[in-house]
Amino acid sequence: MHAFAKGRPVPALEPNLPAKLRFGRFPITDVQPVVEGGAFPAKAVAGEGIVVSATAFREGHDQLGVTAVLYTPRGKEKERVRLRPLGKGLDRWHGVLTPPKTGMWTFQIEAWHDRYGTWHHNAEIKIAAGIDVELMLAEGAALFAEAAEEAGRPAADRAVFREASAALANTSMWTDDRLAAGESDEVRAAVERLPIRELVAVSEQFPLLVERERAGRGSWYEFFPRSEGAHRDPATGAWSSGTFRTAAERLPAVASMGFDVIYMPPIHPIGRAFRKGPNNTLTAGPNDPGSPWAIGASEGGHDAIHPDLGSFDDFDAFVARAHELGLEVALDLALQASPDHPWVTEHPEWFTTRVDGSIAYAENPPKKYQDIYPLNFDNDPEGLSKEILRIVNVWIDHGVKIFRVDNPHTKPVWFWEWLIARVSKKNPDVVFLAEAFTRPAMMKALGRAGFQQSYTYFTWRNTRAELEEFFTMISKDWAPSYRPNLFVNTPDILTEYLQYGGKPAFKIRAVLAATASPIWGVYAGYELYEHVARPGAEEYIDNEKYEYKHRDWVAEEAAGRSLAPYLTRLNEIRRAHPALMDLQNLTLHECTDDATIVFSKHKVTEDGSKDTLIIVVNVDPHSARESMVTLKLDALEIDPDLWGDDGKFRVDDLITGQSWQWGEHNYVRLDAHAEPAHILHVRR
């Protein structure tokens, strides 16, 4: 910390005043991002811009300055950012802190008497009115003379202040010239770098957990390894399962599309009792593979591999190949068991026994999952918790650093807090994704318990109004403890929007997911526009959960029937533009059409350069839409030298390659059947 950073001290209180006061010299309240008063840390990833805000105010009419200060895990000051007013008369201040490395960082807010701001405000008003002219100039001269002697201020800034002080005190100069010397660009820059301040009040320090990049950024691709390389005997109709080795042959294509996480459903032995048949029927044939989520058979449980997929050596080779291609492997952690799981006989206390002596199977009325037994943490919480920790460590030892957790909201939150803390202590790089489509309170609690990511309501938010509300929620309201992974589809979720929206719907949803959040994902088949649902359900017909699926990826792409090139382009744009890798920098803009959404992402990078994208999407997949777009220019931080004489600046469409001149107001026409979206980069 600079020697003068604390400014002049607050005078000591009189002995007869209360010894402990809730307010400092200047009140600082409602600091964000703070989770439950600091009981849980707010989340960040290394290099992410975190929006910091607070309410701070003072008595009287003097100017107040507000600063956010970032401290390293060792308590050393790393960054100091001057906060700016948010709105008029709200006493709300905001700015951006950017922690560069992982660890438990902290930040605090400082509020202080802005000596320069107060003098400059008063001088402008009084001198223009001819009031106390010489007195105001003399006070300015004294202010700069004193600031020039403050320890720790750069020599160049000291020289600027001495020059300003001399000019303000020079009675032989014109009054306007003397005042101009006290508000020159050089003076303003020096004050901006290190304000002239006193009477500093500080908030408490609040925790900020900074995790590795993949905890909050990434492009996920989900596939079933048993389907990759599976083939059907044309004579008998019997299927042969794909293996880890055949699945590895698909990895180069996944990596070439720009995805960096390959996610697999459970890879363990599958129970035979009550095995589900095609399309979730209750009767399975002798060759039906069953649901991978019905875990456990005579071959083993959660620490075993389905023999059809291969051995642990095969799995290790799959992980190694993924890593060669820049892919991390995410494995499903589904804490449930089939009736054939070894736990059922070895630890019946880990399940719920009904009054008739049977073990309760999973239900989500009207859905029934007779092939799955939920776990019960109440009978032997210690034993069950230790067993699950052991299982997680088995897969960590085999190179898995990401776990997609199935239905975490059906387990006690305390368990996740315990498990993630234990895992993170030894393996801080491990990431947990919550598959929790449930009530907001539980979803937010899981984030606070330690889940780095979560599935969201995104798949069911399709209109402009729904999306604007949702984007505000994830980028502002929930952002301190909840990181949204915007999957466009899953084996369980094929929304009506995709069923009936045609090919444009697939483009629209992909653009929204890839640009609104730093984390997004697709389930295999999305690039082939798979859209036929089981009648009366939001699930795919011939669902891959219950059977093998053969897809001819190469032929479909060669025939121009694949969305893979489009997904590839989206991931290329994401990698090239750091603004898309932050969450809290999303700003909504106005437009006249209720089916067109407009938002921007803006980031100032470490080297001081600016990356700004404007995303305009027609969310009506059936038609062309026209609108007038009105931009909030302040949010874009467009430099004055970028503006042309006509008040326009250049934007490049990163999807089509076209360029236009844009300004505050812009006409847009997007035809869903041609190109439903603009991803516009502001040319710098």
C-alpha cells in the first residue's frame, strides 16, 4: 500500500462518546459481491473482471471518493480501483476488480474526503460567479503544494502538482488561466492515478474465492461413449457397444469444434433388475443396455467400469488422448444405485426401507424410476460420506478433474459442503457442476456450498422478456455465488422451441448460450438438428439414455446438414474475445422489437486494451424481424477518436464478416432463415 494511501487520519473521538460505533467517518453499506455477510466467499476465476459496488455517502456538500482495494491471499494489496457513481443521487458506487491468480483473496471498500474534487467543484462555481475568487485560487495552490510533498507519489506527478500550485498562486496571470492550470489533463490524470484524500473510512474485508479458469469458463460437449463406435448386426439386429477406444476416435472432431470439456454420463456397470427398455419402457429386451444412471451390478459399483466399455487402462488411454487434444474429461457423479449395486446388500442402511420391507425407488411424480434406489444420508451419514469421498478420489487418481453431479438437490446441502471442501483441500483444481433444475433457494445454496457451476433455467427461457430477466439474474443478482453453465440441450431436455423451431432455433440458442455466459454446452446430436421428441414429453424419441445411437457425423457434415461449422465459429469467437469470458459485464440494450434481444459484453484487458461485442439476436425462429436498436454508449466505453464526423463507429460482424457504421441508434433486420444473429465487434 502506498504510504499516503490512507490519507489524513480521522480525529480521535472524545472520551465520553461510545467506544464502538457501527459507522466510520463516512458510512459504507451494502457492499457487493458479498454472500451472507461474508460467511461464504464470492466466486471468481483468475483474470475475471468482478463488479464491486457499495453504497457510500457523507454529510454536507463536500465531495466523496470511493475506492475498492483487492488483497492477495497473503494480505498484500494488489489492485486499487476508483469507483464511479451508479446513477444520479443514489450514493451507489461501482467498479471492476480483476484478481489474476487462484486463491482466497479479499477486498474492501474505502470512502474518503475527496480534497481535489471538493476544491474543484467549489472553485468552478464560485469563480464563475465572482465569489471568493482569490481565496479559491489560493486554496487550490495550497492543496497542490501539500499534495506534491506526500510520500509515495511519483516524481512526475509531484512536478505536475508543483507547476499547478505555482500557476494558481501567480497573480500576474489571468484568472481563467490560473484555474485552467488546476484542472488540466495532466492534473486530472495525476489525481486519477493517486487521489488527494483524507479522513478515510474502511469497510471490513470480504472473501473472494478465485479458482482456475475451467471452474468458470469452458465449452462442454456431452456424448455417450457406448454409442461412439457402436454398430448393429444387419442380420440379427443385435448391437455391439462402443468402447473407450472407439470413443477416443471421436475426440479430435470434438476438439476441432473448439470444445474444451468432454462430458460422459456414468460409465459404471448397469443393473439388470427393473432395467428400462427403449423410450423408458418398463420391459427391457436381452440386448437392451439400460440407463447408465442405474448404477451397479455384479461387476461392481461406482468405482468400477462397465465391461463393455473396456478396462481402467482403456479409460486412462481415453483421458490421455483427451488431454493431448486440449480436452478435460468430466465424469458424471450420480449418487444412486440400481437394485443390483453391491451397496444394497452390503449397506442397506444407506437406503430408505418402506413399511413393507422394500427399498424405495426414485420417483418424480408422475415419473417413476424403478431401476434406481436413492441414497439416504440420515442413517449412516459418516459411513456413506466417507465412501463417496473414496469414490471421487478413485476417479481423480485416474485423471478426472471435473464432476457433473446428478440431482445434487436430492442430497443434504451439508454433505456437499463437506465433500467439496475435503476434495478441494487436497485437489483444489477439481470442479463440480450441479445438475439442479429445482427451486432458486436450493440452486443458490449449492453454489454457496462449493459447486463451481450449475445447470440453469436457460433451456426454458425463450422470449425476449424471459431472456432479459434471466440474463439479469445470472449476471447480476446471482453472480457472486452461482456460475451458470448454459447447456442448450441434454438427453432429458428437448424443448418445444427446438422441436418446432427448425434449424434457425438451433442457431439462436447456440448464439445466446455461447455469448451470454462464459460456460456453455451441447449434447451430441445438437449439431445434426435432432429435434423429434417422444410424444407428450420434452425428451428425445429413441432416447440415448436407454439404447445405442449411431450417427454418421462425417456424412452429415459433408452433405451440409451439420451445424458443426457454426458451433466451431462460435467457439473461435469465444476464444478470441476475452469480453465473452466474463459473466458480470453483460449489459442489456434497448430495441423496438419484442422478439429481438440486444446485449453487450465489454472488458478492459490487463494490457489496457478494450474488447467490446454487441450481440443482437432475433429469438423468433420462424420469421424476419426489424427493429431500431438504441445502445447505452457509456457501457461500451468507446473512445472519442473512434467516432467519425457523422457520429458513427465501425463494427464487424464476426459471424458473416460484414462491416457497418453504427452509432447510438441503429436499424437492424435479422431473418431467422438466413442469419438470426449479429455478433458485432467494435473496431478499436
